[in-house]
Amino acid sequence: MSHHYSSGNWLVISGQEPEFIARWTEFLSWTKQNAPGLVSAQLIQDSEDPHHFISYSSWDSDEALQRWRSMPEFASKLGACRVLCQDFRGTNYRLAAFV
């Protein structure tokens, strides 16, 4: 089981939700093909506020996660998603507990 995670908290501009989903999917599909160590990635949409999304991905190691973030294409692909947002916050996590 992976113990390293990356997460994004996205507030998408009204009307841009379908384009955001498409760009996020392209970004993480590219990641899966080019960033060894990605275990899985998910994008969830708030049921009560359709402009709010949370993405999270799990990684084999912190080193794999950091290599992904340092890839030259990372900034442009993340930027293609961010441009559709009013706000974004990205964070890395480690497993603290599991039930």
C-alpha cells in the first residue's frame, strides 16, 4: 500500500467544469504514462457545490512524487487546469492512520 499522497483543492470558474474535468483527466493520464510510481488518481466533485473539486493521487514513494513535480511538463499541465479555477491549493500528505 502506498503511503504518499498528493491532493488538490480546486474551485472551478462557473461553466468551466466540463473543460476542467477534461484537462485534469489529460494531465493525470499523461502522469500515468510518464511518471513511474503513480499508484492511482481520483477527481471528486462536491455534490452540493459543483464548482468544487478535490483531486488526490497515491504514490509508491515520496521520491516518485517529487520527480513528477519536477518534470518540465508538470507546470504547464497543472497550469492548464489552474487557469480554469478561481482558487487552487495543492498539498502532499503521508499516511497517519489506517482503519
